[in-house]
Amino acid sequence: MLILHRAERTDTLADTLAEVLATPLDDPMRTEIISVPAAGVERWLAQHLARRLGSGPELSDGIAANIDFTGPGRLSDAISAAVLTGDRFATDTPLSTGNPWRAAELTWPVLRVLDERIDDPELTVIARHVGAGDDASPRIGRRYATARHLAELFERYGRSRPSMIAGWAAGDDLDGAGGPLRDDLAWQAGFWRAVRAEIGQPHPAEVLGEVCDRLRSDPGVADLPDRFSVFGPTRITESFRNIISAVSVHHDVHLFVPHASPRLWEELRAAAGGESAGGAVGVSVPPRRRERPVPELRNPLLAGLSRDLQELQLRLGDVVDRDVRHQPSTPLPDTLLGALQSGIRDDADPGAAPSAELTDDGSVEVHACHGPERQIEVLRDRLLHLFADDPTLEPRDVLIMCPDVETFAPLIRGAFGQAGLPHPAFDLRVRLADRGVRHVNPVIDTVVGVVELAAGRVTAGDVLDLLGTEPVRTRFAMTDDDLDLVREWLGHSNVRWGLGTAERARFGLERFRQGTFDAGLDRIALGVVAEETDDEWLGTALPLAGVESTGIDLVGRLDEFLDRLGRVLAELTTTAPAHRWAETLVEAVGSLTATAPADDWQRAQAIRMLEDDFGTTEEVLRLADVRDLLSALIAGRPTRSNFRTGELTVCTMVPMRSVPHRVIVLLGIDAEVFPRVQRIDGDDVLGVDPLVGERNPRDEDRQCFLDAIGAARDNLLVFYSGADPVSGRHIPPAVVVSELIDILDGLTGPDRPTIVRRHSLHGFDARNFIDGGVPGIAGPFSHDASLLAGAKALRGPADPVVPAAREALPAPEPTPELADIDLASLIDFHVDPITAFVRQRLGARIPDDETPHDDQLDVELDPLDKWGIGDRFLTRMLSGVPLGDCEAAELRRGTLPPFAFGTRELQAISRAVTRLHGVVAPLRPGSPETLDILVTLPDGRRVHGTVGDVFTGDGQARLVRATYSRLKAKQQLSAWITLLAVAAAATQGNAGAARVGSAVSVGRAARGGGTTTLTLRRPEDPVPLLDQLVRLRDEGLRRPLPLPLEPAFTFVDNDGPGRRSHWALNSARKVFDDTFGPRHDRYLKLAFGGDVLADVEFDVLLEEPAPTDRVLGGVELALAEDEPLFTGLARAVWVPVGQHREGT
């Protein structure tokens, strides 16, 4: 007998199931069979039964054991197999049968048939899709994915429309409902028959009628148990419906269906034509969906969300022998949630007669937030209020369901379960129930990462990411410091992509080895025993500077990792049978990963899953096929142990949507993800013209939403992104949420505020910390003490940001260190006074932007790289190294683009360096001398330092410096200050300094390909000039001086007698606003704008007034009336330079 038990609440059905199970089977050792739709239901049901099958007064001390929870598909397969083979229906092991028609097993014969018949004219579209006949086609990698897709279609056909498969087996190319297949789908029938011939055994749909007839005619067939129970389905496949209908003839089949509304049941039964037929014989064919009866319902939620349930009722109507509706043991609460649920149950029109007694009591809440992050923040504060208001509420009583759990998983991890952090929600532990196995098993994640590497270019960034995964770093004993050092080595050795030339060969670059890991590792290893500056190399490897001999162990471990990875990747690039792929990936697990003893299960699970999924078939696979196979392997797989663990449970909408909890949270119910958009697969016969009871993802999601409403006992909380976090633009809710809001607003009446709680953009908004700031919460909403400080600061008077340039610090306390001024420090200050204030006085620095490892080969060098190569060439050539050796070293360094691109760049740089060297070499006769400088200033302080590049020729010494840069203000000022110090030392008795009469700087010309030579004459009275620069430095260490280098130089260069200063200021302004000008300098923005992101105009610097006495720090400034401080400072620094400058 097929007995249908229905109730509005799942716990009512579970109680009824317990009553059924209280009567034991005739054989007490026989396993009880309960089919459940999802792992979450299994866990909850086992716990619930244990509390109802006890022997104590309240029956709560029971044990739920010897129960086989299995899915409907596996159960029907097991029954069919037992009937056909004549074996006893086994219950001593989990139900499973070797069914070659399941998608995973079916993929391999489909793949073989696809390869054999790819030239069939009927498969022209598929042949073009998979790139058949063209091994170089990028589409060739679609072969396995196409076979898998077809296998999934065929499995779905067999379960949902067995009549079509049976017809195909008999040679009838129909759609299973009496109609012809569409022309573009007609090929599937013949293809399926070829697959059947390849498998060599009938499809279960072919023998479904025979199985059902034997079940009806023979009570003892397969020795089935006396009772089967099917709990909680909202849709059953057609094959399962036929099986349980036949089984029910001689056995009891209890079908427990959560049904939202008894009135819907009656309305739909009336619309379908009356009473149930009960025990209909034969394999029937459902009507087409477009022909199904539609009941007239008053409640919009019930009408819009229950289509799945309606179709289930329509398919069960003619096979059910007894229909029993069970009343709930407890009435619905007198709350807004209770009114919502009763309205659905009774199919009531919510707007017909709003109840004056219904208010927004917090039992149902819709929260509109600014994006996913804000949803999580609001959720945790709302849960804390619920726990505080009801001490009996426990985390196990709360279920959080989310349609896009992968998006929210890291946010949830960051907001909960972090004990020791200030927010009280960090003490709440969370269990993410059905994430993909890749996220819970890092070994599998590593295997997938290796396969992705093999399919790509093997970039340096990807390899570093792989090395940083926990199993790999454990295997090779990599610490955080080791990884940082390896990252630094790879960057300095210019590793871009490719382990070796094998990866380059796919892109026609096999003759260009530079930039590969092989080349980089050669440089790193050679750097252990040699120096880059020794002008030595081995083969094509140049030693890498900065590799200490103590790092030899790390170099060895890196070498071992790359060697093992290279062997694995070499195997992965070949074409091999599936079992060989499994062996290769298992070898990768062994050679590349290691785990702590407590985590050994990760490696065992990874190996088992790889061996199971690849099997032992000889079918040949390519790398792209393996990637597609692994994508199915790492999909989300809910397990029984992840649910009902006593923690807050977070899962997708499917596993536990009808399981009752005191608090149901629906998170991330956004329009773009829920309900899913219905996209019809053009290859799916079922999707093109569906029958009643066949799957519809959008209707499934709607049914999930309805089930979740019915599962809430005390509170239903719905969260969605109601505003854009960047623009603040309002975002309309998903259709199902909008319908819910309309219902709730109708229940509470039109004159009351909407049920939606719109939250602020930020958690530190004052509304979150005042009583009643968020509707439904009497006190403050937020529990975050750290955000409270921010809210208080916002409510108080705003403290204006005072840029550092507006305040002057007291002069530093005199110390022995400050009494002596390092020459290099003085030069650094005047080259960039604003940066020097932050670094030298404040002892701070602005962090550099982190840039990812450069993974591409350049076809041309950027200006900074060109300068680096040119500077190295010039420095080495001036030390006596031939140009050819410089070029050979640079080729081995790996900085140049490949082939002709690199040759072009190298030749241009070499020509420029040769010209510079030709100008500089005559000015540097003999060997360079070094002078130690010590100058005593009038106030008793001393300037000290070491000056190099002193050359003597024609009886006179001079400072000669050469740079690959164009001679700009920085080079001129550095040379001037150095010459001042040397000249000042000469006046105080330094004989070596007395011989120096000038400073010569040589660089590239500002325009064209020539050179520029700048000569600075030795000043007659250098000590006052040097003292003036030191005094300006003293003032610049008290506050930032408005003296950016290039604009100051440009101003003075355009200033002078007979010229108006505003013209010179306009020239300085252009330099300031240039693409690479000081306007974009973060130190200047911080000093004059108060923030590194501030936009500082040149006029802000000109606003700084000059002292009324035109004296700053003891330095008299040359200023006209109403001129800003900038002009006086620029003249004080640059006028003496111009007076002693000669240029060519």
C-alpha cells in the first residue's frame, strides 16, 4: 500500500515516521529503509528519531540505528537490480549497484562512441564543437566535457522520461510523450542506441515495465523488506514513481511529503479531475507541462512558489492508495511569522482584511544592506540580539541558508569563530556544510592547481602560489621567510614563465630560455658560490647577487620542488589512458604534498577520489579532458557529518530547506542569483518541451524559498543587497523577496512602515549605536566596541585635517649625532626636502605599492628598465669592462625581450652608452681618488663625508660623474653640494680637496641622442653657501618646505633680471603638473594635503607666505614684495648653482 503522509511542517512528518517505525519489521535484524533527498535531512532525521524512539517516559533516550538512509535514485536502482538478477535485496551494506547508466560510468562509453562516430553527418555540429580532425584546434579540449554532458542528459532522460528511452531502444525516435523529436535533436536517438550497443546491457528504462510487473505479481521477488519510507521529497522522478508504485502492491510504502497548504491540495485535486485513482497499473506518461491544470489561488506566495509541489501532487494522484494529512502538534505562533504561515496554509488573501493586531514584531525581518560584507555584519549583530533576548536559543537552533555559499564563505569565516577578537560574535562557531571539496581538502586543491599549471604558461606567480599551499610547503619545509626569500630571488633573476623550454615551445619560443625557472634557478644556484660583480658566468648563467652561502639548503629545496613539479607537468602534457592519468596525479600527491599526521586523511581522500573518478578505463584523455573531469570532482558535495553539529550551520538552499529550526536565515537572496535564471539547454529534450514533474531549476528555487518560510518556528530573517556599496543606488530585491515584502506589508496594513530594514553603508554609522536606531531593536543595534569609537568620533566635532606643512615642530634636541651632519644626508634632503622631512625627522615612510610578480615577456623595455641596463653598462665600462662583456652579461641576466625585440633594445642602449663613455673617458684619466671631507660650520657643527670619483689630469683635479640619466636638477644639485663641501674643506686645510677645482657631470642630452656635459666651478667662498644649505635643512626638518626640486629649478632657470616672476611660476607650474611631476608624489600629498590620496595644486605651495623680515632660519631670502616663500627658497638654493655653472 502506498500511503501518502502530508503536513505543513516537517517535524510533524518526522513524528509520524517515528510512529511508523515504532512497529518493528518482522525480521528485527533487517535494516529499515528510509529514502531522503539530501544529506542534511538525513542527519536531522536520525537525531529526531533518536529522540522519539526511546523507552523512557518522554521517549527521548532512543538510538536511531540500523537505518539505511539513501537517495531515491540509488534505491530504485537497487530494487531493479535485485528483481532482475534474482538476488536478495541486500541491506547489510549501503545500497549501491553497479549501474553503467549513471552519468559518471556512462561518460566513458559515450566518449568511445563519440570518437567512433564523430564523422557521422548527423554529428556535424558536435564535430565542429569539439574540433574533430584538427589536433591544433583549441576546441579539441571539449571532447570529455561534451561526453560528460551527453551522459548527464541520458541519465536524466532515463530517470525523468523512461518512456522515451524505452522507445529509443525499440527504434521509435519519439520524445516519450507521443511526439516526434525536434529535427536538431533527432540524432540523439541513434547516438543513444550506439551507446547501448557499446555498453552491452539494457537500460533500466527498457526493463522498467518488466520490473514493475514482477513486483506487482510476485510478493516475494527480491525478498524486499516489508516497509519502505520516502521522506521529504518535493519532486520525484518518473522511474522512481513507477518503482514505488509497483512495490506498494505487496509492501507498505510510506511517502512523507511536506505540503504547505491543504487547500492547495484540494483545489489542485479538483482542477485535475477529482479523487485519486489509487494503485494505477502500468508505466504511465505524464502530460506536457503546458497542459497541466492551474488552481486558482488567492495567496500570491503560495501561487508563485509551489509549482514544484503542485506537479508532485499531480504525478502522485493516480498511484496513492491512502492520503493522510497530519495536524501539527503545536499551533502556529501568534506572530507575524505565524500569520504568514497560516495565510499560506489557508490560501488567504493577505490584503483582504489586514489585522489591526498584527505588527512588525521582529518574527519576520527583511534586511536591505550594501553588499555581501554588510549583510554579514548585520547578520551577526542580529543573531546576537536573538541570543540575548532568548537564553534558551542555541546555535544549533539557527540555520543559515545561502544560494551563493562560495561568495559568502570567506566573509562568514572572517566574521565568526575567531575567538579572542573583540566582537562577541567571534565566539560563535560556524560550520560551512556543503562547500566544494577543494575548499576543505588542500591536497585536492593542490592537485587541481598542478593541472591548471600544466594547462597554462606556468607563470612565476602561479608557481609561487602552489609552493605556498599548505601541503606543498609542508612537503618542502618552507617557512614564511623562505617563501619571501624565494619570491625575491625569482624576481631578481627575472623569472617570468615556463619551467623550461618545453612550456615555451607551445608558443614558438623554445629557443628563448631566459626568464624560465631553469634559467633563474641556474642564476640562483651559481649565486651561492660566485658574485654577480665578478664578471664571471657559467654557460648561459650569470650569478645572482644577494644569495648568501647560508641559503644553500633553501636553494636545494627549491631545486627539488621545481624538479618534481617539472616531472609531473611533463607527464600531464601527454595524451594517455584515463588510468594512467590517475597514476600520474596520485604520484603528484606523493611527490609534491605532505600533511601533518592528524591530516593524513586529506591525502587518502585525494588518492581515493582520483582513482574512483578516473577508474581503470583505457579511454585516451588529453589535458583539457582531465581539467573537465576534475571540475566535476571538486564540485560541492554535502556530507552527513557537516550538518547539525551544534554550531551555526551555513549551507546552500537545497540540503535543509524544509528542516525546522527556530531561526531560519536566508542570506544573499539577490536578484542576480536567486531564483536561478531558466536557461534552456538546446540539447536537452526535456528542457525543450517539458512534461509535468520534470526538473525546472527556477521552480526548484521558488519551492526552496517556500519550504524555508514553513521551516521557521520563531524567526525568519531575509538578507539581500538593497543598495550598491559604491554608488548607494537602490537595488530592487529578488522577485521572491519582493513578493514576501508585499505579503508582509499587506498583513500589517498600508498605514504602517514597511517591513524592510534598510541599513547604513558602514557599521560605524551613529544609527547603529543609538536606542531604536534600527527598527525592531529597542537598544543599540551594533555590538562592535571598536566601531563605537568611530561612531562617537563622527558624532563629535570634526577635527580638521591639519597638513604637516601648516605646523612647525620644535627644533630637535641637540645631540652628538645631530651636531655632525652627514654629507649624503644633506644631499638627500635638498634633492627632496618634503620626503626628507617625513623620513629623517618623523622617522616614517609611506609603504610602496605591492605589485604582483611580473609574469609576461616584454616586447619592449619600459624607461626604468632601459635606464637600469644603461647605467649598468656605463658603470662597468668605466671600470674597464668591454662593451661586449656587458652585453653578454645582460643577455644572461634575462632582462631583455626575446629575439629581435631584445636585439633592437640592446643596440640602442649600447649606442647611447658608447657615446657617453666616449665623452667621459677622457675626463677620467688614471684611477679615481677618494677624499674624506670634514667641514666646521660657523655655529660649530660639522659636515662630514666621503667623496669619490676625483680624477687628476693636466695638473688639476676635478669631480667627474657620469650617468645614463638625462642631466636634470637632481644630478646638478648633488654635484653642487658635493663640490661645496670639497671647496669648504679646502679652505680649512684639506690638501687633497684644495686640488679640486670643478665638478663635471656627463649625461644624456635632454633631446635627441647626444650627450650633455655640465661643469660647476669651485666657489670662492664656499663655507657661507654650505652653511646656508645646512640652515635650510634645519628649517626643513621642523616643517615641510614648499620646495619641490624640479619646479624650483625651472622657476630659477626662467627667473632673472628683466623677467617677471609670474612667468617663471607658470613654467614651474607646468613642471609640477607634468605626468611624472611632483603633483603625483605621495609624500607631497601627505605633507600639504594631509592624505596620500589628496589632490594638491601648485597654488597650495604658493600660499605659504614668506617671513615679514624675509629671513628663514637665519637665511636671507631674495624676495620681491608679495612673492611667496617658494620663490625665495628656490633662489636661495639655485641661484648660486647657476652662477657657477657652465654647460655644453
